[in-house]
Amino acid sequence: MDWFNTIKAYQDKTLFSKESVSNYEWSLIDIYNSENSKLLQGKDIRDRLPNPKDLIFDYDDVLARGLYHIDKSLGEKETTDAMKAFSKAIFKTGFYFCIFLDRDYRNTSILEIGNKLKQLSKNNDFLEKVVGFYEKALIYRITGSFITEFNKLRDNFIILLFLLFEEGTLHRRMNSQELTKYLADIFNGFSNIIQRLNSK
């Protein structure tokens, strides 16, 4: 068993982050689910874990998980690999919107994230667009194909994120220059997204 899947790791975010590339908050919420807890540990261990209700989210880190998969998708040579990475980006980004707009949200289920996005999208133009992307990613997960032209769909999602950064709709407000620096500083840098940003 990986060290970061031990109870000790979930009890200390700093130690967890040193050993795992996964997002701590997502991982804790995930294992706090009774079924996942039993699957990974053989028994219900929730009484030995921090309560996800007490989490203080690192929005930079949570959003970076979605951006990572976008960057990976842009760099993939095989379309099937690019599609798979992009669908993960949609799901991770969807989770970010849920926890950012509803500070009490605590669920990593792909279906529940979709339901929450729909709920939050009422009278919210940009979230309605996010829901559209999310539903297409769900269909891809079920069928193995996107119902719209993939490259155009991915480009439109990236453009939407750029606009949300520039408008200050996300947890940060950044112009193109600030966003380029931000993307360069995350993990090892998201060079593929930066290239797309500079060409828009």
C-alpha cells in the first residue's frame, strides 16, 4: 500500500503533500466515504480521519489539478489519450467550481459534482456553459467519444477559463501576463496551456 494511503498520511496534510501528487482535500473527502474507506483500508476508518467539514481548501492547488490534465491533453499525440485527459480536466475543474461557489460542498462523485453544478448554474451564465462541457465529458466517459468536435470543444473550454481568470470570476483575477506567470509557476509549469494562451 502506498504511504499516502495510510491513516497517518491523511492526518497530516503537510506529510501527505510531500509523498503524493494527489490533492489532499480531494483525497480526504474521497476516503471519508464509507465505501471507499472500507475498500482501501478493509474497514470503516472515518473516526480516525480529520472531518472533511473542517477543511480549508487551497483553491490554487485544487484548480491546478484540472489545469494539469488540460496541459496533458494538449501535449498528447494520440487523440484517445488527449480525450481521456481532457475529460479528467473537466471533472477536476467541476469539483473546483463546486467547492469555490459552495463552501460546504464535500463530494468527489462525478455524478454528484454534475448535479451540484446544475444546481449552482441557475441564473449563472458562465456555470451554464461549464455544465454543458461537463455533460459532454460524462457522455464521453460512458460512450468513449465526444458528441462535438473534440479540438474545438477543448479550445472553447480553455478560452472560457482564460476569460474567467481575466474577469475575476475565479478565486484569482489575472490578466494575460499574470496568468502566464501563474501557469509557469504551478508544478513544473504548464507550457502547453501557456502556448495556447499566448496564441489567442
